[in-house]
Amino acid sequence: MNSGNETTNTPPATAAPATANNTVAATATVITNIASLVTNDPSLGDGSPLGLIQDAAVVIDGDRVVWIGESSKAPATDNRVDAGGRAVIPGFVDSHSHLVFAGDRTAEFNARMSGQPYAAGGIRTTVAATRAATDEALEANLTRYLGEALRQGTTTFETKSGYGLTVEDEARALRIASRHTDEVTYLGAHIVSPDHADDPAGYVDLVTGPMLDACAPYARWIDVFCEKGAFDGDQARAILTAGKARGLHPRIHANQLSYGPGVQLAVELDAASADHCTHLTQADVDALASGDTVATLLPGAEFSTRAEWPDARRLLDAGVTVALSTDCNPGSSFTSSVPFCIALAVRDMGMTPDEALWSATAGGAAALRRTDIGRLTPGARADLTLLDAPSHVHLAYRPGVPLVTGVWRRGERVL
């Protein structure tokens, strides 16, 4: 999977824009009467980062967008879809999730909502349930939540291992995940395995040795939870460096529960993303602003743990690229809804509706170092979400309302 994934950023040669006279294949599909089209291309439409085009149309041919523009100028095709004056946005790119697991942690959530503090140790509960589950049960659970996310407009997702913590269980989690996405992350370093509670150094050796050997063929990324109670900076560096040597690119759980070395380490190792970024020094913000590492914010975790919100405004004002994702997992953020996370980011993290939408689409793509998704321009992958609203602003304006009424993924309508 590693070598195959390297080609996903460049559209194939057949995905060319429409010709100057707006002719496209008769078999293409045109979506017309779009009240507001978000392209995420500032050279288009209103010139904003969202590249908004009013009264717009999109033409899809195969799995690519081949034309965009004003509805009145749309080229003729045999297949037409009337958007009915609704908004169209790029499909959401959920660049951080943990979907290969079994069981739930209802009791932990109930206790937390009754006043007990959150700690990372609850992961062990899910580890026990996941180890005991069959492959079929794990895959059924994964596909259930993928379907849930798709119905809410998510067309690309990343997901991790991390609930097996043995060579066999981590490898099977990634093997199952790789049947559903190219964006697979090896997270053997989620916590120190209960089997190595008295020998964390031995567990790091396992994660960087036999476990890495078994997992690397199924993964594109390597991740580590750099946090008190999990892995310190030196351990995290050793794990990510070993992964890089095997062709896996780093991402990192950084600065979620406390200040720490995670963000600085992410920038040092050119990690695609530093995820959580709740507790940041000015040096952390400056480091993120100076490099290519995306700050991926996960407001579902703060919502579900009653923790301090990340300061998105501080990051954006410093020029940091920000992504928004769900962190869907059974312990600290059991939501698959990107629209819900957008509403939280606008309400509690200082983001505007435009910034939150960009971060949940183009920002997520940047966190996966992808240029073929998260935007709607000629040559991009035809991943579109149709909203039952005239504007993307309704995602934050009408929180909790199921606004997604149509989804195209790779050019095929799937909802």
C-alpha cells in the first residue's frame, strides 16, 4: 500500500479540464442550479479562500471534476442533476479516526459526565475488547461507522490501529482497514501495552521491530501518542524515526492533555500533522507556522471530555494550516459527524464558518498531503456533498440538523 498511495495526489492524464468551448463527453454528469458552490480555489468565484461561485454548476466525468462555472454556461451532457438551489461543498476529509475496535466505553463516559476526570488509561478497556473480537466483528463495526460518516458527507477518511498492541492484533487491524481506505496509520504506540506495563523500553523495541515489520505493508503513516502516561519525547522520536526508515510518514498525537514535546517533534520530523494541539506554547505555534506540519484540531474530544478547547484563532492568526477532524473513537470522541465538529469549532474555538469548512475539507487534505481531494476544481476527484441549505454556513448555523442530502464519491452518487 505504501508505494501505491504515492500516486494518489496527481490526477491521471485522462482527468483534463473541459475544452475552451465547454464541450465534455455526452456521458458526463452535470449538476446545475447550485445556489453556492465551494471550490476551495481562491482564484475562482469571489476570490475568497473558499472560491465561492453563486448559481453554479459542476460537471463530473468518470471519477473527476472536469468543469465548473456559472450554471447558465454549463456544457450540455446527457445526464443532468438539479441541485434545487442548494449548496455544494467538497466531501469532508476526516484525517483522524480510530475505527478498528470492539466494545464501547459507556461506563467511562457516564463517570466522566458525573465529574471524574479523563485520563488516557481507558484505552486498555478497548484493547481487551478488540483482542477478543473476531476479524468479522471488527470489520462489521468499521463499515458501520464508515456508513454513518458517509451519510454525513465524509468521502475520505484516515483510520488507525492502536487497540490491539500485539504484533498479530495490530497487523490484523491494519489489514482490515486497508480494505476500506488508502489512508491507514500504524499506531502501535497508542499506549504501552498492558503486557509490557513493567517494561516500556521493551515495548518500544517491539513497536519499532517485529510489530513494525508486520504492520508496515498495510500502512501509509506511523503515529504515536506523545503524552504523559503514554510515550515521552525520546520514545516518540525513536518510534517515528523507525517508521520513516520503513517508508511510513509520521503523524503524531501531540499536546492533548498537557504541554509537551509533541508539536516540536512533529515539525522536526516533518510530520504531516500534529493532532489535538490543545496546550501550546508560543514556541509551538511559531514552529507550526514555520513548517509544513498541519495542526489537526479534534473538538469532539474536548466536547466529550469537558476539556479546554484548542485555540484555533491563535493558530490561524499565526498562519498555521489547520484541519478539523472527528477523532472518532469509543473513548474520548465517539462521533463520526464532521458537521458537528464544524459547529463546535465555530462556537467554541474561534473559527469562522468559512474557516471551519475549509479546515474540514482542504485542511484535512493537507493533513494527508493530498491535492486531489478537499477541493472542487477541474482535475480534482469528484467527491461532492449536497446540502439541504443554500449555504455552507448552515452547517454551523443549524447544529445537529441532518443537512446532507446527497453525496458523490469518486464520481458516483452514493447517497
